[in-house]
Amino acid sequence: MSEKLPAPTPRLTVITLGVSNMRASIAFYEALGFARKIRSTGEAVAFFDTGGPVIGLFPWNQLAEDVTLPDHPRPKTFRGVTLAWNCSSKEEVDTVLDFAIAKGASLLKPAHETSYGGYAGYFADPDNHPWEVVVAPGVEVGDDRRVHLAD
């Protein structure tokens, strides 16, 4: 007879991005203002404090090998995932987009009014991982840098 195991506490703790050039990607995320932690790993892996889940950077081919998926061909198309930088105002969205572009991001979509009453635009990091920069109804960013969702 099998006993029912208690359900584990769900949590999202790290988002690891496969990158082509560790040095360039580390410099990009530091330039965006994310604080790098556990620097003793050098360029083997990099972790950044985001105020919520951690961003990890890992060489693309090694990450693919670790999850047992082929690393080629590398998709140039949408991968079904975006990262988000939630803001408190339309002005902050514009500022973040301009800042990211100045630090080496590429603009994917200029900021615009959204169909759901928000304001958003997109940039891509050096490996084309898309970031949405957004202010949205029901989503607030606290002084603790965390997103607080309405019930």
C-alpha cells in the first residue's frame, strides 16, 4: 500500500538562460543594474539578484547538454518564453526601454498602449531572450522590488 506524500511547496527560484558569450552576457546584465552574486564561479555560471527569482546565465551548449536537448540549430524564432520587467508607470517603461537599449539590448517592439489597459514594449538581450517592459492593471511593484498581484 502506498502512502500519499504531502504536496511540496511550489516555488520558482531561478530562471537560467543559455548564452553564447558568458563574458558579454555577464557585462550586459551587470550594466542593466542586476547585482551579481557568488562571483567565485567566474565565467562558468553567473547568478543575479532580481528582487525575486534569480537569473542564472550558463553557456548555451552546456545547458542544452545538461537538460539532454540538442543545442543546434539554435532557434532564431520565438521560443515561447518572455521575461518581464514590471514598472510603476508609463514613464518608467520608457526609461527602462531606453536604458536597456543604451546598454546593448535590441528593441523588439516600442512601448505602446496594450489591449488590456497597460503600456508595454519589448527588448532582447544579446542572445535574443525577449524581455517585456510593462505597467499593467492589477500588477504593482513594491519598494521591495517584488511584484504584488491583485486578488
